[in-house]
Amino acid sequence: MKSYVSTLRQVLATLTITLSVFMAGTFFGWPSPVTQMMKHSIIPPINMTSSQESWMVTAIEIGNLIFPLPAGFLMDTFGRRLCLMASGPLALAGWALVVFTKDVRCLYVARILHGCSMAIAFVISPVYVGEIAGNKIRGSLSVFFQGMNIMGLLLVYAVGWCSSYNTLALSMSVVPVLLTVSLFFIPESPYYLVMAGDKKGAAESLSWLRATDIAGVEEEVRVMSSSESNMSGSPKDLLKRSGKPLAIVLVVGTSLIFSGISVIEAYASTAFGDSSDFSITADACAVMLGVVAMLGVAFSATVVDRFGRRPVLLLSCTGLALSNLVSAYGLYHVHMEWLVLVALGATMFCGNAGLMPLATTILCEYFPTTDRALANGITQFVVTIASLLSLKIYQPVSDMYGMHANFLLFAADAAFSAIVVYMFVPETKGKSFEEIEMLFKKKKPKAVRNRAGKV
């Protein structure tokens, strides 16, 4: 019974913290239905050129570029939960600009504000989830990150399909309010509390999460304390102590961006918007892709803690390479929209069944607490630059060489990702943070008690 209650509480805490990622999904997917409104409305909500539209989509990454490193520093100073609360007001300010202004420059500012909010969510959420999760369910809980992101995308696709420009923005503004309120009802990360010197608070947090009394978590608090002693979190120490895992995470993260998933999420409707022969509307296709992506996340959640990270990652990367090749073939030839839809669906499924959620999983697993915030900030910063580049070049490459050229590049990147995973990514299923740290040091870890209190 205690085990069931403990799992339920960890799931509730994870759902609450990843509401921020759900919110980020609404930001990222918002351009897809909005660009269709601008193309097909008799009176467009905002008049934009193709270049301005490209910058509107991309501007979110400017905010996402500004905030990762400050967010990493602030969450180690003020705590994970308190810093995440700051993402709500930033999001509301952005939606207010969308609703009450109709100038494209104000829209750029709104997207930048949403990017700042998204950066906070992407830096803090995976760290919190990794730090509150038990070893046996950490992989499954970390998949919530991508699941909530896809649910946010799916919501904005569906609401945008059947509503107006202002109604869409007003509907999405409910999410940051819900996030800010719900954060008051979950505990702070026990790892942060230990790092801040509050062992009593850490024990109380763990006691709630593990559904046991204080005495039942004393050993886990002791292990946390010993793992953080005599460690500093400077960039020099990060490179010295965690250089190899940081390199793996950066390569996997940037490879993920150039595998095409983020571009498909942002431009989901436009892949079909110009075809008059396709019987399903572009927005309907976007919703279908969102549903398929959600199925991929559900698949990942059921297999990642059973079969391990490496097999799932390898299958995901291989599937991405093949599906992107099929998309390129279908886009190169005319009247093959159904093939393109199926291939894009396969891409969304394969990416969300492995590479997307597990990139977050390894990010929260590979670093000790003192390095986690800085490593996550650096990773988000680098990945954002990659995302900014991929989003910005997508339209020019499509205009110059055809949309299929992008998907050929995506296929090559996915094949490269499979090679990286096979050669460098270790298996971390069921391992404690200390065991994973020793895995990179190639030392046999000492026997320690796990989070259930067993040796």
C-alpha cells in the first residue's frame, strides 16, 4: 500500500511540475494554426510577409537562448519550485501582447517572453523530476516531460483548428495560472534542500514523496548528503568531473533538434497547407500528428524501465532515419500527400517513443546535484542555438531546394544519432545516481542502500 501511495505522490508531483512543459508546448505549437489563420482568413489577424512569419516562429528561441544559464543559477539559489513559478507571469505577459496588440513587433516580443518562460520550464522540470523519482520509476516519470509537451502541442493544434485568433490566446493563458497555483501544493526537491543545508526539510519532502515517516528516509538523506559533500558546481569542476556525460548529452540534444521533430511541431500545418488535392485540412493533419506523437510517448513510458534506454534509443533513431527518407521521397513527388502524412506520423511516433523523452532522461541522470543545474543550463543553451538555426533555415531551404531537402538532412542526422547512441551512450536502467556517476568513472560503486531502503 505504501508503495502505491508513494508512486501516486511522485506521479502527482511530476504532473504538477511538468505543467510548465505543457505550457511550453502551447507556446511552441501556436504558430502552426496561426499561420493557417493568416493564410486563409478573409481579414488576417496580422499581416505578415514570409520573412516576418519565419521570424515570428523563430523568435521564441531568442528568449529560450537568454534564460537557460540564469535559470540554472537561480534554481540552485532559490530552489526549483520557486524559480519555476516565475515562468507563469512571463507566459501571461506574452499572451496579453498577443491578444491586445496587432503589431508584428509586439508579436516578436510576446514570442521572446514565451521563450524565456519555456527556458525556465525546460531547465528546471527535468532536474526536479529526476531528483524526486525513485530509481525503479525514474525513467517512466522522466517521460512525462515529453508527454506533457506533446499534450500542450495537441491542445493548441485542436483549439486553433476550431477557434479564432484571440480565443486561442485567451484559452492558452489559463495554463500558466493553473501552473502557478498548483506549485504551492508540492514539496521542494529534497536534493536542493540537502544542498541548501536543510536536512530536516529534505527528510520531510522525502517522507511525503515516499509515503513513510521521517525515520524511513534517514538513510536516503544520508546518501544524498554524502554524495554532495566536498563538491562545488563551477564550470571548471563540471568539465573535470562530468566532461564525458556533458559531451554525450550535448551531442544527443543537438542531434535530436536536427532530426526534424521540432520543425514538424512548429510547421505541422504548412507541410499540407499548399495542397488543394488533399481531402483533410492542414490543421486536422496537425492534430493527427499530435495524437500519434502522444502514442509514441505512451509507448516509451511503458518500455523504458523494462528494456532500458539504449535499445529504445537505437530503435527510435533508426525509425527516424527511415521515416524522414520516406517523407523526402513523398515531398519530392507530386500527389503523394498520404505518403507524406504517414511518414510524418512515423517520424513523430519514433521521435517521441525514444529520442525526445530519453534525451531528457539521460540529462537528469548523468550529473550529480551540484553539476545538474549548470549542465542543464548549458545543454538548453546549446540546444536552443541548434533549434534557432533549424527553424530559421527550414523555410529558406524549402524555398530554394524544395521541402524534401530538409527531410534528407533530417534523415542523415538521425542516422548519425544512432551511431552516437551505439558507441557512447551507456545503459542506466535501474541505477542510482551514484552508480551512474561511477559508471562514467569506470569504477565499481560501493554497495549503497537504494531509495526503497534495501542494499
